[in-house]
Amino acid sequence: MGNRRLRLREVARDWLGVLLSVALIALVYLLPPDTSLSLVQQAGVLRVCVPTRYPPLVTGNPDAPGIDVEIVHAVARRLGVRVQLNPSSAMGLDWNPRQWRLTRAQCQLIAGGVVDTETTRSFLDVSPSYLETGWALVARETPASFAGLTVGVYAGVPGLDRVALSRFLRGQGATVAVVSSAAELERGLLAGRFAAAVTEALIARQMAYDMGWTAVWLPEPMPRYGIALGLWRGDTTLKRAVVRALEDVERSGELADILRRYELAPIGEFCADCGAAI
């Protein structure tokens, strides 16, 4: 009798597992279909949120609108749609994309400084990265030490950790002077108010090119991140199409052509053996 009850309990447990599996599969089929790509194709428009201005990714200049603006246009051409840019001043004010106050009604794609971090991924989905960002230093000659130097800092892209940067520089003995724009940072360098400047890597590379100076990555523990396009989580079909388009933009050489137009200086590493270590 006891063995029979045991067998019945085992059969019941097995059937319960089967029923739960069937129920889960049924729920999947009951979920609404992902229409993110088809809605874009039907409208013929890809709505893209960007900062009002964030060179070299978004410039506001029709002749050279910015790296990210040109990339989203290249993606849209491959999807067979046109681009509608929706500038947002909030995108440059906070490192957390939750604070940008963006909605699906405004945009299906987000560009112009989306940094691929855990914080970003907690709110958005992201494409594969196509550029690298992080904190970089610009100087006429890379200093061997920050000790006793006045270093100008322009935070730039909001996705980078400004608190960690300040802690790092002060820990190296530098005096930190925060400025509100890349132009002010460049003026401070040229006037000799700053011995060196630290900013986001793409800004640093463009500044170094314009000035004929040197750009190098800050060493560890300062991290580096990818720059990507942001999408709403759950927009799977649109993300797949965007990823395929991005791959083709790179494979065709168009991405390299875009980057060349924005004249970014090469960026190096701190070299302990070259006397450039901190």
C-alpha cells in the first residue's frame, strides 16, 4: 500500500512538471508579438533621440552633423527608412539614462553618447559598441606624474564616473579645475592655466588633433567602455535589424570613412618604460 502511494505521488509530481511546462509555453504564445521593426518600416521613419550638442558625436552642424548622427543615418538607409532626430537637453545632464526622461513616443533609438555600462543596461538595451570611451589626458607632452599639477577637467559624456575621476586625480596629487565646456578646456591649456587636461576620450582625441598635442588613456583603475546605440528593452526585432545594419556599416568601410571625417588623433597608453607613468 505504501509503495503504491509513493508511486502515485511520483506520477503526480511528474504530471505537475509537465503541466507547468505547457503553461509556460502557452504564456509565451499569448505574449503580444514584437512589432518594433514593422512599426518603423510602416511609418518609414526611425525616430532617434540625441543630445542637443555633444561633439564629435552630435555637432548641430548640417555639413558635419556628428559621428553618431552619421551612423544612425547609415543604419536607417539599410532599413529603408529616413531619420527623425529628436534633440533632448536632458541627455547631457546626468550619467543615468533613467534621468533623461525619454519615452517610446519620442524615439525608437537613442544615440549621441550612450555608454555601455551596467547602469545603462539596467534601463536600456544596447547595440554592439563601435567606439571606445573613457577618461583620457591631453597635454603637449605627457607628464610623468600629476603631483603638483593643475589639471583641467571637462566631464563631457554623462555615462562616465566623475566621482571616481576626481578621487583618482586628487589621489595622484593633482589640483582639479572643472570647466563647463571643451572650448574652455582648450583655452585653459593654451593659456597655460592647466598643465594637462582630462576629458572623455573622443573629445580628447579631437582636441589633440586640433592642437597638435598628445592624447593618452588614463591608466587603471580608470575603466574604458563601449559607445553604442540604445534601444528600448523588448524591441528584439528592431535590435536585430539595427545590429545587422551596423555590421554592414563597418564591413563596407563606411564607419571608417565617417571616423576619418572627424579627424580624431590616435590615442596611446601611459608607458612606464617611456617615463610617462603616473
